[in-house]
Amino acid sequence: MHVHHDINNLPDFKNAVITIGTFDGVHTGHLQIINQLKKEAVAVDGETLIITFDPHPRMVINKPDEGIKLLNTLSEKIELLQKQNIDHLVIVPFTLQFSEQSAEDYIKNFLVKNFHPHSIIIGYDHRFGNKRQGDYKLLESYQSVFNFKVKEIPEHVLHHIIISSTKIRHALEEGDVTTANEYLGYDYFFEGKVIEGDKIGRMLGYPTANIEVEDKNKLIPADGIYAVEVTIGERQKAKGNEQFIQPTSNIPHLKGMMSIGFRPTVGGTKKVIEVNIFDFDTSIYNETLRVYVKKYLRKEVKFNNLEELKNQLAIDKINSLKILTSPPTPSPMEKGQNRISN
């Protein structure tokens, strides 16, 4: 997949079949659009092209106190889209000026001028231009003017629930990892650098890696205890207009459990993320740890003493291993169920 960061230096795309969106989470709904994108490109002997924005539009348009936490960092989004075998990903800087252009100018001076689309594939609720006034009907009215085709992906409903990035964020904020992972089609993950802690976990027989998440906009699940898998090691970074990312599938997944919260039993006052990796006793300070959140176990609890905490950690480990060693349940996508996109 070719990743383009400079909109003023794009190649000539062959019969470009494009779609546009934030694609936060690259969830199962998004895959419906991406699959349609690839089918259309094959039919017209064209190239697939996804246009996305950085930063997220809501981070530019919303008031500071209406901030949004993201399911993916930009590099994570690139990694997930790369797995979909897309030809081109164009990352457009999103600014207030860009958001204020009219829907008509968006079509003429942004889409047509830069991408010369053969076909445009959009979700049923896609909006664009100033105050989100542009929609499928407006794009449709310009088909003959600029010689492109537009196709809309209709709304699909799974168990009467519309899947969206917003619903996934809400599920994670409530600790409902099962629902979030089902909607995503993969285990939610985040990365951070391993930093030094106070080593209380080691004293209890459960040494932990304290994780510092560098991207302040990355959504961290609700406080509590989780069963997790982790990988250790930093991925490769971007090189020019190409994005080469070390496949995480080649890195061993280690089993463990994670605590997110304030550690009330030891009088903690700062929220921390700690991971106990099972059967692992290697120093990994300053390494990058990727955490795959598998299952929510319980709320954070204040125990009367460290011995009670230690006993609960033993139970948490047993429960985590039951989850992590159970055969994986096929996802709805693997079962062939329809998902909706947003």
C-alpha cells in the first residue's frame, strides 16, 4: 500500500475507485465499504484509494472541552488498512479552512481536481463540506458533469444495533471489551513505553510492566482488571511516502493480566496502567509494549491489606488463563454476518 502525505504531489491514479472517511477503528462496518471498493476496482481495472484525514475532524471542529478519544493512532490506522490490500492511502491534513469549504467546492476542487475519480464509494450516512451539507444526492448530481460514478453502501443492521466508531468508544469506556472487540473484528490494542514503577507487584510475586501511552488522544479502556496478550518490540516507522510496518503477527504474543486505575490498596493518586506478563521475568524498560485487550475481569477494588490483594491476584491469574487458553470464538465476519459501516 502506498501512503501519500502530500496532496500536492500525487501520482496519476488509474481508474481511481475512491472512498473517504476517518476510518477510526477500521471496524467491521468499514470493511463493508472497503470490500465494495475492491470489487468495483476489479470490475473497472482500477486502483483502490482511501482518503482519510489527520487530525480527526472532530478534534479540529469541536470545542476543546468536547474532545474525542481515538480508537487508532495514525500509525495504527495505517497498519490496519495495510492489511486490507488497498493500493493507495492519502492522508489529508484537516484544518478549519478545509472544513469551511462548500460541499460543491469539496467535490470540484478537492475530489475531482486531486483524484479524478472513476468511481466514488460512500456509506449511507456520509456527509461532507461546510456544516456537513454535502451527501450522496449531491455527489449523484455531479456524476455527468465530471464523469464519475457514485455508489452508496446502504445501512445494514446487526441485531438491530448500528455499528459505529462512537459505539465502540462507548463500549470501551464502559469496560465492555466483548462488544467492542466484536464490533471491531479484532482485539482492541494500544501501545506504550515501559517505565519504572514502585515495584510493589514484584514484592507480591506479580511483577508488572508500567506502561506510558505517548499519544494523549488514544482511548484507554475503563478502569479495572483485564485479561490481555502483549507483544514486545517497536515497529518500523514511515519511510518517505511508503509506510513499512513490522508485521505484529510475527512477534510472539505473551499472556498476562492488566490493571488500569489508581491502585487504592496502596494509596495511589495517579492513574497507571500495569501489565503482569505470566511466566516472564526479563527487564524490558524503555521497550514498546503492545497490549491486546481480551476480556474485562472485574472492577478495581480497595483491599484491606497487601495479603488480600495478593490472594485476589492469584484468582485473577487463574481467570485470565481460562480466557486466554480457551479456543477462539469465530467472529461475526467469519460467520458471514453482515455489518454496517459508519
